[in-house]
Amino acid sequence: MTANQTKYVMALDLGTTGNRALIFNSSGNVVAQVYKEFTQHYPKPGWLEHDPNEIWQDTRTCMQQVLQENNINANEIAAIGLTVQRETCLLWDKTTGMPLHNAIVWQDRRTANMCRQLIEQGKAPEINERTGLVLDAYFSATKLAWLLDWVKRENPNINLDNVIAGTIDSWILWNLTGQQVHATDASNASRTMLMNISSQEWDKQLLDLFGIPAHMMPQIKNSIGWFGKTDPALLGLEIPITAIFGDQQAALFAHGCDRPGMLKCTYGTGCFLISQSGEQLTRSDNQLLSTVAWTQAANSHSSKTVNFALEGAMFTTGACIQWLRDGLQLIDSAPETEFLSQQVQDTNGVYFVPALSGLGAPHWDMSARGAFLGITGGVKREHMVRAVLESIAYQVKEVVVAMNKDGNNIELLKVDGGASQNNFLMQFQADVLGIPVERPAILDATAQGAAFGAGLGIGFWDDYAKLVKNRQVDRVFEPGADTVVAQTNFEKWIQAVERAKDWIE
Ligand code: ADP
């Protein structure tokens, strides 16, 4: 069956908290989806691991279930697009197919000391020059170095020729293709701190610095392009895989942010504000990251086009809501935070610093930790919940300020992601920024980006601009009566952040 006889594109959105398979129709709308939340393993304070086998099993189950439950035949799927949580990485044995350790998640801080040593050795400027990134435990390089050390120590007889490495996209692609294809895309590779951002190739000097043998690394391919076909054992026939993006870059693509200055903010486990820089690599003076937005095959004069982006990454935002639910058991569900926050006029003087995994942009403080400040006897659960939501908006404001200092003039914030469903949070965001916040009808921009890329990659669609134009706006939140108070409180919150910094030795 050819691409034009097919009816759908499948997107696999493999996030930090859950995995999802979605089916998009020819208008670019979601017609079916299956989601499975998965286990977070916290072996020590500041550490976070995922079981790669659980991620793969759940991905497979979601794919099979979304077809079965909706009476969709696998031969109606034109292509699959994959988008994943970034930086999270693992090592596996290519002969057994088994991971050698759990995956180390992007939020994990176990390599903070390794980073500090590298900073002391003066390596940060060179790493920034080569990768566009700030030297931090967030990225994959030090995590892979830790994993490799662990494997050599715990399993000294292992044949390292059989060991291969990758971020979650590589692991899933390898499994989807029946263990045939070991590849990644440039947007995910740009988050490893091992890819040279100018050439989009693995950087020999950085591989040497972190002790990672080049043969372990996946091939870097275009984000929109041919990755391989699914193993027929999976869905009964082969389906092309024609797009891979990091989750934030996929959302940027879905929003239609393909020209310099266009930007979006995703509210998921963390918050990620990304601004398109076009085909020119730009660098920040305000602690933002330079990253690859996506690459794709070009026309006759060049082999590929590369789009770059500037990014402000805030590590734990939705994760703090999950912590209120699972860690503190202060709430039963994430959506409940909206109602609770509306029950009080303000936070009663409470400020929260969402540094559960240190602070990302614009502070980059691996030693910061979470804090509630300003608690007095009259403080109730509603105040604390509201303080957590407000802190998410304050963090985003800090990054908007940094982006503006870098020459942007942000007049409208386009949002998406799980926590952008929260009306209180979105209104407060508009108030504290003093600009409108625009929420689309489909909040799964990440999955939509992967679907758009895959459908365009296989020729199921041919007009990106039209797909983007078809997206509906759900609501625009305008700055309201509370703007002045919100902006005054922001200044106080900054002081709270200073107290939470530099906490861990
Ligand atoms: P990810 O892709 O990082 O897994 P999602 O975009 O799926 O994230 O969003 C999930 C996150 O959003 C969770 O951390 C959850 O706590 C938060 N979340 C979901 N719904 C709400 C809500 N109504 N209010 C606040 N936070 C929410």
C-alpha cells in the first residue's frame, strides 16, 4: 500500500512521566490515543532512573492498543514519528538486547561533582563553544561516562565492542526496527553534550574528554527523513519511521515556529521556552542554550538544512505538582491544584522555589534545592499549592527576561504541555509577564510535531504551513487586574531563589 492510500500518521510521544501512542488524521488532528504513566525510580536523593524495558514494553502496548481499540488497521498508517524526553540515556548490549543499567534521567544530579571538577579545570567555555550548552549534569555526556564506569566496575569481563549507547529515541528506534537501526536525530544528539553544534557530528575531542568510544554512539540523521521500518512482528507489517525529534523541538515544530524570533513554552515535567533562530547558529549572553531545532534533507545545493534555537530549560515545574501528589500527598490529582489555588486570595506570604533537581536557566545551580519560605501559623494547604503554581510562572518569567535581554521582544507566549491545562496557572502567567498567553486547542504539541514531521517526511502531507494554520486556539489569557501584585511578588520570589541556591556541598 502506498502513502496516499493510507489515512493516518502515528506519533509516539515518550515523555518523562508517561508514554503515549497517538493517531493523527489527514487534517492533522488527534483521533485516538493511549497513554501509560510509568515508574520513577529514586535510588538516592537527587538521583532519578527509568527502566528502559518498561519504556519499550509500554510503547509497544500503547501502539498495539491504540490500533485495536479504535479498529484501525496497521496498513492505514502512513508513517510513524517519534519524540522523546531528551538527555535521558542508557547503555545496552547489542547481542542480548538488554540494558546494562537503568537509564539515567535528565533530572538526575549524580554527576554534579564530575561537572564541578570539569568547571574547575576550565573546560566550561570550550564545551559551550563546541556544543552550545552550559556545562551541567543535565546533559547526557557525564551520565554516559558514569554508566560506562559502572559497567566496567560491575561487569569487568564484558566485551565493550558489544556495548552501545543512546538517548531514549535510539533505544526505541533500535527496538522498533527489530534491533536493526542504531541512530538518533540531530535535535536529540544536540542535547548529549557530545555533538558539535556547528557540524552536527560527534565531537572527537568531547568523546575523548568523557571517555566514550565513538563506536558506541548512534548515527546522527536528519530529524525529518528516513530512519527505517518497524519489525513486522510488532504490528503485522512494516511501517516507515520518518521523523525523530527531542520533545521540545517537536513542540516548536508543531507551533509553526520556523522563523527567527518565533517561540513557545511547554509546561510538562519541566518548562522549556524555545525560540527559533533560523539557519544561523546564535549564542546567548544570558545563560540560554544554543541547540538544534531540527534538520531535514534540503534541495539540490546542500545535503541538509539545519534550524537552530535558543532555549531556557527549567527542570522541575510539573514535577513539583507530581511531588505534591505522590511525595507529600497534599493533593489527589494535578488538575485539583487549579481549584485549590482559587480558594485563596494569595499565598499568605509563602514562596516556593521549584529546585527539586537544582536550578536550570538562567541560574544553572546544580546545588540548589527546593524550598518553601515565609511559612507562618495561618498557612493552609491551599496557600502552599498556590505557591507552587505561582513559582512555575515566576520561573518562566525569569527566562522570558533573559530571552528579551538577548534581543528578543516577546509580546505573546504560545504554550502547550500537560500543566498548560491549568487555567489559574495560565492567567497568573499572563499577569506576571504582562503579555497575553495563547493556548491551542490541542495541547499535545509535542506529539503533533512528531506526526507533522513523519507525515511530511513520507509525503502524506506536503504543506507544513497549512498544517500549522489548521491548528485552533483554545483561549488567550490577557494580563488582568492582578498584574501589578504579581509583578511585585515576583521580586520577592527572586529573593527566595537566592536563599535556596548553593545548598548542597
Ligand atoms: P511530560 O511530557 O514531561 O511527561 P506532560 O506534558 O505530559 O509532561 O505533562 C505532565 C505534567 O503536567 C505532570 O508533571 C503533571 O504534574 C502536570 N500537570 C498535568 N495536568 C496538570 C494540571 N491540570 N495542573 C497542573 N499541572 C498539571
